[in-house]
Amino acid sequence: MASNDYAFVTEWRIDATPELIYDILIEGEDLPRWWPEVYLDARAEKPPDGAVIGTRLILHTKGWLPYTLRWTAETTSADRPNGFSLRATGDFDGTGVWTFTPEATGTHVRFDWTLRAEKPILRVLSFLLKPVFSWNHRWAMARGYENLRREALRRRHAAEHEAN
């Protein structure tokens, strides 16, 4: 494994259905609205037929550390409500797999992220600063957990309001 290779597993429990979690996370253009600490910009390029698979999300992201990343996430598989996979290119090169499993009180969310950091500062300094870069990823995902919980609650309340 090269010093700029990373593998992360993030697991969350969210009080929402797998369908709702899937719908929130697959709508990549909304990420800057509900996860603003990390997603600065997100622009979707959808296939001509409007399919989920093949949708490319052009991203500008950041963490706690003072650098930003530009990368593209292309959806390579999708199985609503069970999850979806993506291929990352740009400042990251790798794969991500989101898995949503129903539980008695909500959904177990798992994200498997295997990547090679290609941004020059990350590629060159990973041999020395890998623990710091890994901490930065965990910080970003902790913000995602907090914000996904809030977004799921917001959407549930909006759906309840529309139903009444």
C-alpha cells in the first residue's frame, strides 16, 4: 500500500428509513445545502436518459485543514434503498460504497471509502501526515453524521406537514 492510499469505514445509525437516507445521499447537488462544512460546491451531470448510474457529480470539498479538493464522483451502481457505489477521480482516485440496512429504530449507514490521494500536497506529504489527513476525514464524516440526522428529520417533518 502506497503512503497516499487510504481506506476508511464510517458507520452511523440514523433514525430514518433506508429509502429516506438513500434519497438524501443520492441527491448530490443538495450536499452543499445540508453538509456545508465539507461541500462547497456540487454540480451534477446526468446521462441523457436521466439514469442514476452514470451520473457524475463535480465536487469542490474541504475539511477542517486549510486545503480544498476538486474531484468527481460517478455513480457506478445503485440499488434503492440498499445503497449505491461511486468511482472518484481527480484529487481522489478510488471507490466509495454506501450501504443502508434497516434496523428496528432506523437505518445502519455504512460508507466504505478506498482511495488514493492524488492532490500534490496529499500525495507528497501522506508519508508524514497520514494520521492528520485521516483525522481530517473523520472530522468531515462527523459533520456528515450530524447534518444527515438533521436533514432526515427536516424531510420527515416536511412530509408529515404535506400529508396533513
